Amino acid sequence: MGKTRDPYVRHSAQLTLRRGAIVAAILLAGQAAPALAQTSILFIGNSFTYGDPAGGLPTVMNYKPSSVTDLNGLGIGGVPALFKQMTVDAGLNYSVFLETEPGSNLDFHFNNRLALINKPWDKVVMHGQSNLDFAAPNNPTKISTYTGILGNVFQSQNPNVDVSLTATWSRANLTYQPACNGLNPPSPWCGGSIFQMGLDVQAGYFTAAANNPTIVSRVNPVGLAWNNAIAAGFADANPYDGITPGQVNLWAPDSYHASSFGYYLHALVVFGEETGINPTTLGYDTVAKDLGFTADQAAQLQGFAAAAISAVPEPSTYLMLALGGGVLAWVARRRRAETGVERPAA
């Protein structure tokens, strides 16, 4: 049979061939460069996660709330939104969720928000009350217990879920006189070193991790990063006597919650631990610019976060270090060896 002489038929056949070639090229390109799989991550916490300004501007609490999903429907961005933007800058694909409640410990989230959080997450980052337990300061028992309970819930949904605990910072209002007077129960850190509460809280989370070795992957050392910034003279050690010129205040006006600097440091540590990427590689990132920091301030804060991450032991050593408070001496030795900075005596 000879070639068709109908021009319309010839044109239709040519279009069909071209379309087929285009579709094949698209499919081939998709196979050659598959899209990065999205990683789901849930943040569970309280005002230290959602970015309470405590008398200051709600910059962090209101940071890009549309970029994350607030499971409580309050439209909070907070530290999770800072983390999300950092992952975007790093070219990562994270779907970020948060579930927070003011002043809450981990038991609250299990008892009141389980229906919201009982899902197959890839990662879960959580922390309890700032002094470990408001009813029993510096006692990690409740956090340890509910780390196990919540961890079992998450593992039942996804056996490979990555669970980490975030150790928070020293509170100036629980350390300095007269701010720590009249508290019931009293603050065990009153009159001591500003570094001590951060070390004790870290030790408490090490205990929780050691008691739940099949659940907790690591402890995010936010409090140690704060200690680094204070020890280096970048951040002021005592907001009650005024802020030293040239230094920043990591605390909010209540000397309890964090300022934008403090929350940025919080997010940097979690970013480094959860992604495995050194925070210093972020450079003068979008979050630092949005929060009004200078490039030098961003670089220094990233360095303090990276140093804290490098100073934290592997999870396999948590049990050994938690016994007898050995973590305190271990962390102090590592920090002196790596930075040459001596900590004030506790």
C-alpha cells in the first residue's frame, strides 16, 4: 500500500509522534531525577517550642505559620517554622507539624492530645517543662515515663520513627536573686551558676533517653548551645543587671522564655541534629535575615549550635553518663578541650 496523500492525515500522524516523544522524554527525566521524598516531622512541646515572646514582639510565634501545620489550629509558626525555613534553604523536603500547650509536660499531650498526634510520623521532636517537672524541679521521672509511653504510641504507628528529646536552657529567673525568691517549690538553681540549670536539664534528658534506649535516638542540646553563647561572651549572662554593650540577650523580657536570638539558637540545634547537616553551612540564611540579625551574629550562633552538637555523646553512652551525674563532668571536659573556655564553678 502506498503512502497516503491526504495532508490532514499526514499532519495528524506527525503530531501523534511528537506528543509521544515529549511524553517519553518527560517520563525518562522523571526516572533520571526522582523528586525527594518528603519527611514528616512533629514537634511536641510548650511555649519554648511555639515561641512565646513573654512581653516582647511575637516575631517567632508568628513566623510563617502557613509553612507548617499547627495541629491545634492556632496558626502558630514558632520554632517549627524556623526549622522549616532552614530545611528549605538547605534544599530539603520536610513536612512540619506542631502540637503545643503552654506550661505542659509530656503527660499532658498523651492525656489530652493523643487523637491529634497518634499518626505514623517519620520524626518526632519533643520536650517537657523547662525545669523538668514544675511539681518536682530537676526530677526527670515524669519526662522519662512519658517518653516511653509516647514513644510506644509512635512506634506502633511507624516502627522506624526517629524520636528525639530537646534539652532546653537555663532560666535566669530561677537562678538570680531576688528573682528566684518566694517560689513554691523553691528553685534548686537559685544563687548558683547560670550554666548549671542547662547542664542539669541536659542530664535529665540523658536519663530519659537511657531509660528508653529503644525509643530515643538522641538528645538535642539546646541548653548547651545557650551555655556556649554565654561562655563566649556573645550573650549576656545576667539580664537583671542590664545587658552588656555589644552582647545580646537570649532571654525574653521575663528572663524565662527566649528572645528571637534564643529561639533561633534552639532551631539551629534541632536542624543540625535532625538533618545531620552542620548548622554553619546555612550561612547568612533566610531566618537570620527575617529576624533582623547581622551576618556575623548568624555565623556566631550557628557556631555555638554546632559546638554543642559535637559535644554530645552517642546515645549508647547515655546510661553510663546518667548514673551518678557523670554527664556534667563529661560535658565540661569536652567543652574545655574543644573551645578552651572554662566554665564558672557551679
